[in-house]
Amino acid sequence: MYNSENLPVHIAIIMDGNRRWARSKGKPVAFGHKEGAKTLEKIVRYANKIGIKYLTVYAFSTENWKRTEDEVNALMFLLQSYIEDYSKRADSENIKVQFLGDISAFSPKMQKGIIDCTNRTKNNTGITFNIALNYGGRAEIIKAVKEIVQEVNNNQLELKDINEELISNKLYTAGQPDPDLLIRTSGEIRLSNFLPWQLVYSEFLFIEKNWPDFNEEDLDKAIEVYQKRTRKYGAN
């Protein structure tokens, strides 16, 4: 069992394997995404219960638009329904929901759902649940650089003022600690453009299970593995 006194403050998850899981069961891809959404809600609730302060998940990347039109449309429908429905439950469970990414690419109805969910839960004091939607790590850094250049051009900043803290404060995760632990399911061993700035000193854990099969016990085991590691931050 993990030590409840030494929990990771911030856990990031790449929820991989919904499609693989569905195909292995002879089901359509959309079914895998629906089951993955159920797993996500279960894990957020459990993480909140045990005292994790931040949970960030990769829900839809900037590259996911390249999938088939049918799958993208099904994902958009699922995400919109999920956000509208989940904001009520998150609010009742004291969960603060935030979104990372460029939401301007989504439909006006979905954008409204995202804004309403954020506003409805903004004063909650439990876990901060970050949902990365239309998120790309390199795009996030480019956005931050453009904002800094604009401020330099406007004489609001000098070059000597540019440091890691400034850049971190221009990212979608501004004001939050970097993830202590990254979990990726389905056996893939890569970051896929997820939080490249924030994950530089995170511990990585790659799990063979597909995301719909991930459960509370798997999160407990991940925390146990994390607690057995020594984080050196390049010191040794």
C-alpha cells in the first residue's frame, strides 16, 4: 500500500487504448471512447477521495483531428455531452474543472459548455481536474513565446525578465505545480506532444492495460511505484 503522507501532488495521464479495447471486443470505436469516459470519471472521483490535488488528462490532441471524420464527429458528440453532463456531478463532488488547449476550434455550443463547466466549478476546493482538449504541447509553447514577444515589443518586458517562471506562467497550467507522475496506458512509450515543458522532471510509468480497463487499484499501484523512486532533478 502507498504512503498517504507522500502522495504525488499532480498526476498526468495519457488515456491510451480506447480504440484497441473496443476492437478487441468486436465493438465500434465509439463504444471504446464511451467506456473510457466512464473510467475517467471513476478515476477522477477516486483521486479526489484519496487527496490528489491535480489531475491532468489528455482527452483530445491537436493531432486527433487527423482521424476519420466519423470518429472525430463521434468524439465531438461524446465530449460535448460529457462536459454538459459532468459539470453538474463535478460541482456536487467539489471538483474544480479546467480545460487546457485552444477551444476556438470547437463548435459554439461546445465552447459554451466548456466555459459554463469552468465557471460552475471554479470555486470548488477539491481536486483540480485539467482536461486537455485540442491540446498540443508545441503549440502551447509557441503561444507562450508569442505572448512574451508581444510584451517585449510593447516595452512591457525586457529580455532580462524572461526566465522559466515567466514561461510557465504563460502556459495553460499557469499557477499549478508541474506533474510529479505521468501515467500512460496501453503499452505505448512516448509523450505524443503532451505537456513537454511541464513533464521535464516527472516520473514516467507506462502500463500495458488499455484505458477502459484501468481502475482504482491500478492508480494505487502507480502511486506505490512513484513512492519507491528517488527524484533527483539532475542533482546526481
